[in-house]
Amino acid sequence: MRRFVLRYLIPRITQYLTIIFVGVTVTFVIPRLSPTDPVEAQISTITARGSTLDPQSIESMRVALTELYGLSGSPVEQYFAFWGRLLRGDLGPSLSNFPTPVSELIGQALPYTLGLLVPALIISWTMGNLLGAMSSYYPKNRPLNAIEVLGQVVRPIPYYIVALVLLVVFGYFVPIFPFSGAYPIGTHPNWSIEFILTYIYHAVLPAATLVLVGFGGWFVGMKSLTSNIISEDYVEFAETAGLKKNKILFSYIIRTALLPQLTGLAMTLGTVFSGALIMEVVFGYPGLGSLTIRAIYSNDYSMIMGITIYSIIGVATAVFLMDLLYPLFDPRVRYQ
Amino acid sequence: MLKVLRDLLKYDDRFRIAFVFLTAVVVMILLSFVSPYDPCKSFVVPWDLPPSREHLFGTTSRGQDLFWWLTYAVRNSLFLGVMTAIISRVIAVLVGLTAGYRGGWLDRVLMSINDSFVILPLLPILILLGFLLRSRMNLFYLAVILGLFGWPFDARLIRSQVLSLKERSFTRTAVYSGTSGFWITINEHLPFVLPIVFATTINNILWSIGMEVTLSILGLSDLTTPTIGTALFWANQHGALVAGVWWWIAAPTLVAIILFLGLYLLFMSINEYIDPRTRLRLIGGE
């Protein structure tokens, strides 16, 4: 147990804290290196809207905004103040929905993003690994080869374009799926069976985008991992012993190759999350992605800052949690 | 070089498809130099015309010939990708070689920064950057920014190569004959690493062009420069799909798919060719 804590747990915790430290520092540094002053930019957008403000109130607004952006004091003071506000969970009010706090708006959008991302991620990972292993165990199976080609063709295409193609084909030319949103306009989210069904119906195309782009990578990865395993002695012994094919596939081949794929899943979370954001923009799905594009259009700087920081902490935490669960799957770590 | 090309064309289906697609891309890029229209000008041709013999991909609601406009878009997108790849390759090679050869605390510090960048969700960070630089963004800045964020994955790959090269006897011979660490890295290790650097370059170009599409859709790149991303941005701004101008969406999508698939298949094919074990399987033990 002591060895487990020293060798496994402490390095993971250090890595977790490093990621958050690097991420937060990057988000702190970027606005300060940028040639545009966010305070002046904000003031000029407000005055450009035509509201006549006397110099006195512009000045007081400048002070308030400087305070809000954490730009008062020396850079070192600013940096500590930045961390202080973060640790209190205070990211300031949204500028376009003043004075609703940024955290509250993100909190409302987050369930939609996660509700789509997590199932889609599980489906694409399971499907890719299962089919990939099957395709190297049964190399002459035609449907599997066709699926491999599909996965390889979609894999390099950006999420936005895949989402767009799916939307145009299945929402426009063959309108069998809804065009946008997470539920029909006019209904309110509730826990009735009816609502859950429409929710799933609306989630099909967005989830399909994530699955289609994602599963090809797992498929190839698993195929190359298992291609060495199927010629191992223990697999041949199992075959000679007359074990069932399925038993060999699941307990002897897939299980051995699953661990690197699990590590790979943690490494790609950030990319998939980014893909989910842009996919939501295409489908008008009311999650973080749509919140982001609204913030961009309404020049809501504090909102974009908030989304960036929440994403960094969220992805880092997800990776950390996966690291904590990893010993459950890998006996070598468990019995150290 | 020609022999390699011939081998790949002969034995690898993927390379053949990549070759056809990328030839189409190169032809488009070359055509951009003889384009009859200036891509920055609008309303030079009648607007909203569907594809025809005169206007191969139709015309946009801004009165531009879509085919000729896209020749510039492909050129700019690919230019961005190559620029990004060059910048991020330099960083990846430097970090990878240093971390791998020096080892110790330097390796640990570099790799934990490296891993942080691998795990961090890049899009939100790039959105923040794009948002702040919006009014000043141009293709060159975007390439620099993407270059600064595009190296971590490949740096780790290069480092792992160097770690194994370090244990080979020729490194030890060089060390004992008094060669400095710097020269060992440059003269002895770099040549071994270059094939991987080349393969990852293609992958990095892909990533960079994809990021540009994403940022442009959000309106965060230089929207006056024709790229694949800005083509889609303007089509969305004019509600092309709702107005029935479907070719404005379809043409850039098609060009993008050809470009992305071409590069990806080239990457996969070269990746297998570089590795002698998979190369033998590919061309059957020559």
C-alpha cells in the first residue's frame, strides 16, 4: 500500500496539479501578452452601441472593469489575486447577461455537454476496441473490413465538417432527424419518459458525429495491438485446448490489449472535448459550445475566460479520475 | 526518391488514392496563380448561380466564382498548415532531443510541461487567444500560435526514440571519443529521428488546417483571407443552406474532404513505409 501511494498515487497527484497550474498560468498570461487591452475594447464596444455616457461614468466603468478583469496591481499581485478568485470559484459576472455569474451559466450548459459527450465517448471507445480486436481475429470478415474503411475515411475529417455533412444529409435532404436543439422549442426539460425519448432523438446526430470521428482511431489502435497477441503461444494453446472462440477473444486477446487503450482514452479527452464544443455549434445544442459562440458574438470576455478555465479544470480532473480508476483494471499497479 | 515513389504507387492502395487526391490539390493550387478573379473582390460575377460549365462550383451570394475562390483557399490553408508544421517541428525536435539525451531533472520538467499540453483542451485556449487577437489576426499569426501549441505529442515521440538511441553502442563510442553532447545529438541522433519528424509533419499539417476551419467557423481568424474555414464561415453568414445555395457549403466541404483524406492516407502510408517491419509486409520482402 505504501509503495502504491509513493510510486503511483503521488506522481499522479503531482501531474494533476501540474496540468492545472500550466493551464491556469497560460490563461493568465495570454490576455496580458495580447496587444489589445480588454478593458478599452469593452468600453469601446459599449460606447459604439450608441449609449451616451459622461466621462465620469466611463472612468468609473474603467475602474470597475479593470478590477473585474483582475488587471489592477503589479503582475505578481494580479497572478495571486487570479488564483484567489479561482479557488473561491468566483469567475465574475457574465458581461452579456449581467449580473448572472459566469459559473451559473456554465453550470446550466454543462449537463447538456456531458450528457452527450460521456455516452458518445463510451460508445465509440467500446465499439472501436471490440470491432478492432474482432477484425484482427477474423481478418477475412467483409463487414468488419468495410467498417474499418469507414472509420479510416472519417477519422481525419474535422468534427465541424462531419457534423455539417450529417446535418445536411439527415436533417435536410432526408429529414429523419431534427435540425437543431436538444429538445423541441416550447417543451421544458423534465423527467417524463416522453421528454427523455425526444431528448435521445435529438441527441442521435450530435452523438453520431462524435462516435464516427472517434471510433476509427480506437479501431486501428486495437487492431495493431492485437495483431501481435493473436500469434502468441498462449492464444495458440487456448485454441488447441478447444476453448470457445468468444472466450479466447474476450479473455485472452482483448483483455491483454485493453490497458494501453485505456491510457490512450485519458490522453485524448481534451481533443474529444474540443470536438464536442464545435459539434454543438453546428447542431445548436445548448451546451458549452453554444455558450461559447454566443459569448464570442456578444464580446463576453469574462464568459470566454470562464469557459476556458472550467474546461481546463474539467478535463484535467477527468484524466485524474481515470488515473485513480486505472489500478482496478491493471493488477500490476494494484499489487505493487 | 523516385524509386520510393514507384514502390509505393505499385504496392500501396492508400498511397495511390492519396496521390490522386493530392495531385488534384496541387493542380488547384497552381491554378490559383492564373485565376481570372481577385478573391478579395466581391460581385465580380452574377451571384447565386448553381454549378455550371462556366462556373464549375457555382457562384456565391457575394458574387464570387466559387471554384477560383477555392483555389486560393486551398493554397492558403495548405500554406498555414506547412508554416505551423515547420514552427512546431523545430520546437518538437529541440524538446524531444534535449529531454531524451540529457535526461534527469530537465527531462522530468520538460515532459511534465509536455504532458500538460497533451492533456489540456486546446480549443478553449485557442478561442481565448483568437478572441483577444481578433482584430489583428492574420494567417501568419495563426500559424505561429498553432505552431506554439502543436508540438507536445511529437516531442514525446522523438524523446522515446532518442532514449533508445542513447543506449546503442555508437553513442557510447562517440561519448568515449570525446564528442560533445550537442554534436552527438545533431550529427548522430538527428538523422535517425528525421523520418519520424517527416511523418509527423503531415499529421501536424492536418491538425493545423482542421484547427483553422474550427476557429474560422467561430469567426476567430482573419475572415478576409480565403481559406477552407472562411469559405464555410461566409456561407453560414449568408445562410447559404436556408437560401438553397447548397453548393456554397458542398464545394468547400468536398475540397476539404479531398485535402484531409489525401494527407491522412499519405501519412498512414509513409508511416508504414518508414518502419522496416511493416514495409516488408507492404511490398513483400524486396
